[in-house]
Amino acid sequence: MAESWDEIVVRVLKANKVRLVAHVPDKVLAPLIKRITADAYFTVVTPAREEEAVGIVTGAYMAGMRGIVLMQTSGFATITNALASLTVPSQIPLLMIVSERGTIGDHQLGQALVCRTLRPILNTLNIEHFAIERHEDVEFVADRMIKQAFMTQAAAAIILSPLLTGRNKTDY
């Protein structure tokens, strides 16, 4: 049986020595969070807000530990200042996995409005990003995005499309 998308992400994180995971709970990312939390390889922290997660992972990088922030689209909306004033100008390779909400059948106005700002903000801050829509692309995209972030010392966002995660409005 083929690996699930979350199993692939865990394997890729380990292969790239990403040990710290900071996340705010999210239903779409729950399979990944559960898998990471159960794995002794990872140090997992659950801050109250996404910008705290950015600070934790950024500080860990400065101390020599690779980390990643897991969040949903609406959580991304809270971290713009931290990205623009800390990670981008300091050339810190902040890795992010963002579960995409507000699209493909999600009729929650707040989610839809925030979703429309995700890519424009990433583009404005010159943060590399890619949306994974197909299972067969998970390993390649996740691995290459992580490698590129650390090689170029630049933030990167992996966006998980509902086409990959299989979530729709009734799941939120």
C-alpha cells in the first residue's frame, strides 16, 4: 500500500534533519501532527499563536536546529509582520506547511478572504511557495522546497491543497 501524504512528509522531514515542529492545532494537518507527535525523533511544541511558532522556529535555527511551522491559511494571516521584519530580512530559512482553506467548496467568508491574500503576501515578501495538489508530487516538492530553503537561506511555504488532503467544507 502506498504511503499517505503525511507519512511522506515525515520521511522527508527526517531525511532533511528537520527536528523541531511548531504548530497550532488544525484539523486538516491532524494526521501529520499526530504522526509527528508520536515520533520521538521530533521535538514538538504547540504555541498559542502562529507568530509564536515563527519565533520559536527562527530562534531554534539561530541555535543550530532545523524546524518547521505547521498552520492553516487563517493562521498564516497572523504572521506577516514576523516574516517581513524578522525572517526575510535576516535570511532565515523558515519552513512552513500551510493547509489551504477558503477554496474549493469552502464557503466560510473569513477563510476565503484570507486564502486570497496568502499567495500575494508570499509573492510580495519574495517567499518561495508551491501548492501540492497531487499525492505523487508530495515527496519531490517537500524535499526540494526544504533543500532550497536551507541552501538559499530563505523562507519557503509548502501549501497543501484540498485536492491533496481530501478535505472539503463539511470537514471543517
